[in-house]
Amino acid sequence: MGLTACRSRDHARGVPIVTREQLEESLRELRGQVIDPREGILGPRSVAWQLGADLGLFIGGGRAALLQLAHPLVAHAIDHHSRTRTDVVGRFQRTFRHVFAMIYGELDDAIAAARRVHAIHTRVHGTLSERVGGWAAGTPYHANDVDALRWVHATLVDTTIVMRELLDGPLSIELKSAYMLELHRFGALFGIPRARLPDSWAAHVSYMDEMIGERLVVAPCAREMARFLVGRGGTAQPPLGRIAEAVTHLLLPPHLAEQFELRGAPRRTRAGLAAFAAVYRRLPRRMLAIPAQEAARRRLAGQGPSRFAAWTERQLFGLAHRATGS
């Protein structure tokens, strides 16, 4: 199906697609909100840098990924247009390099990454090959579909808060709202209209509840991709894959964990995470900094690249390789 036909069918079902012109308008508005372009879209004084700063958040990576895959349109787009089964770690690296450039790069770097991602998304469109829950076979999908983009954005916001509270304890509603509102700038890099994003933490929770309770259904292709993400795509699941599967099983809504056919031991996993969090809270935050954020801090201080940060990034991707067995 050609892009024009795909757009017309999508508009026919009332779901807007972010065009290049709309993206550029969103980027122009974002430029007007940024005080210091060197600091990027958020900067070191933001709540987002405070809450999204450390490697512990990657424990929730499986939760975010599977929540996204539980949206049939997202799942089919990834299944039909990526190498998730054959290059799990490579996709992980490419995705996070784009995300890190958007969050921690200078403004021009963030905007360049936004344009690259939008161009890639423009080529990702098609139709559902089967009926999935309330989604009929033949329903068109498009990676620049506003509703799909909004859902992916919401899973990242939500998972960061879930992990932050798991590691550090409860956060105030005011802090969670501030974080969510700051991440609207991240949404602007995808052209998501501000009116389609929640204006309070309560609105975010309501949207998540609606999606999880009424809209999400795990398609067969999503279930198969999930197996690869937790290392069950080959003959033997790696030990780290078993841990990742158990943690993701615990963090997902139970009915979705069941639909994904995840295996877990909730009581033991909960105890393990509590013990990990107790140790984790005692470690120096700079030791745990996401390499991209540490690189941004050093850049803003006029310092060169950090060898430790580069080593940490290699270990992070190495862990992804050992978990998936790919």
C-alpha cells in the first residue's frame, strides 16, 4: 500500500498522522520554549534529569517494551518493519541512541534526531494481518499515527515513575506531574500535539487505566517478539533472561503478563527487587548515571568524554545481549 493510500485510510478512521509539516511546526514551537540550546530540550535543572538519570531505570525496560507491544498497531508495525527477532540488541542500541540524543543532546542534535526518526517512521505503514481483540483485520497502522505515538510516549513516562518509586519510594503527585509535563517537550520531538497529552498526573493515570483496561490486546506477533526479548527465542534461555522475564512479569498488569505468557515468581522477585533497591540507594548517584547524561554534564562543563561512561555504555549493551541471548 502506498503512503497516500495509507494516509487516506487512517484519516478515514479518524486517526491523524503527523506530517513533516506538522513536525516542523512542533519543532519551531519547541525552539521557542528552550532558553539555552546547549542544554537541549530539558537541561540539568529539570525534574526529568533528576528522575530519569540512572541505570536502575533499565530494569523497567521490559515493562515499557511489552506495554508498547500490547498495542496491536505498534506490535504489527515493529513486527513488519524491524529486525526485532534477529537483531534484538541492535534495535535496542539504535532506539536508545535516538532517545538519548533527544533528551540529553544539544537542541540542534535533538531536532536532527527527531527528523531522522520521523523519516524512518514515514516508511513504516501497513495493515493488520489478523483480527486482534477489537482491532479488525485490515486496520491500517502507521508509525507516525498520533495515537500510537502518544501510547509509546506514555509508557516511557509511566515506567520511569514506576521504577523511580520502586527504587526510591513514593513520589509526590506534584513531582510526578512536573516530570510528566516536562516530558511534553520530548513528545513535541515526535510532533504529538500538546492537546493530545495529559495536563495532570491524574489525567495520565486515567489514560493509562483506560488503555490497559480496555484497549490493549496482545497479538500473536507481539507474544512471539516478547519471547525473543526475554531470551526465549532460541534453544536455551540465558539466566539473565530468566531474571528479566520474572521482573517484567511482576511489573506488568497481571492480565497482560498472562497474555504474553510470561513466567514469573512474584513473591521471590518482589523480595529480590526490594533487596536490590536497599543496596542501590546506598550507591553514589554519579556511579549510576546514564552515560548519555554524564556525557551531557561533561559537555556543559567544558570537559572531554568520560572513559568510565563509555565503559558503562558497553556494559549496558552487553547485559542486553546476555539477557536476550542474541
